[in-house]
Amino acid sequence: MADITTETIKQLRDLTGVSIMQWGIAAAYTHAGGQVVAAVVLACETDFVSKNELFGTLAYDIAMHVAAMDPIWINRKEVTDADTAAARSVFEKEVANVPEANRQKALDGKLDGFIKERVLLDQPFVKDPSRTIQGLLDEASQKFGEKVEVVRIERLSVK
């Protein structure tokens, strides 16, 4: 029988796309004298990464971003047909006076912009707008050698 090594487990994960262990960290950020609190659960594949100081800093920075930018969804997969239909109905009224030939393009642009502004992974990072949150996660995945993803966000506000 073959020995099971870290390398064989990594190969199995790579082949199947399934993580053997799910690790991560929860981070919170409080803003405006306690008026806004945001929390993020940032997941990774090993406890080694979850205990890394840079991983914790990334989670905290994303929590700060959530407090500042108030995203509704983590990724575009979370946007439901009902969400899209509700936004579309609002934007259809806004583009009603646009010439017919350009109306659909204007509607699509407004809808895409609305979703992009509210999807965490699509948002420009508040501390460095030249990078998106997805870009930060991609960089972290490359740095740590394993998948890093935001699995939950919450934002609470007094107002």
C-alpha cells in the first residue's frame, strides 16, 4: 500500500477540486465610533495559512472594505433573477427617453454597473482602488499556494 503524503493529498485536491480540510479566519472591523461593524469569514485550505499573520491582515482589510463599501453580494453567482428583475424595472424607467436604438445598451450598462458596484469581488479595494477584491484574493492564493476565498460577509449599522 502506498504512503499517503502531503503531496498526494495536494494532487488529489487538484484533480478533484475538493478541499480535504476547510480552514479560515473570521475578522471584524468597527468604524465611525461603533456606528458600523463589518465581519468577514475568509477561507483557506490549511491551518498553516489560516494562522499566517498576512492572511489575518487580509481578512481585516476586507472587513474594513465591507464597512466602507457596503456590498450586497460576495460574487455574481449570488445575484438572483429576482434581484436582476427588480433593478431592471428601475433602470427601464430611467432609460425610457433614450433613443430606441441605444436603449437596450444603456439598460444593460446601468444594470451591469449596479451589480458591479454591489458585488464584493468586483469592487475596487478601498485602500488601493487600482486593485479589486478578487485581485487581492488571487494574489493571496498565489502567495499562499492554495485557494483563498470570502465565504461570508455581514455589515451592521446603527443608521
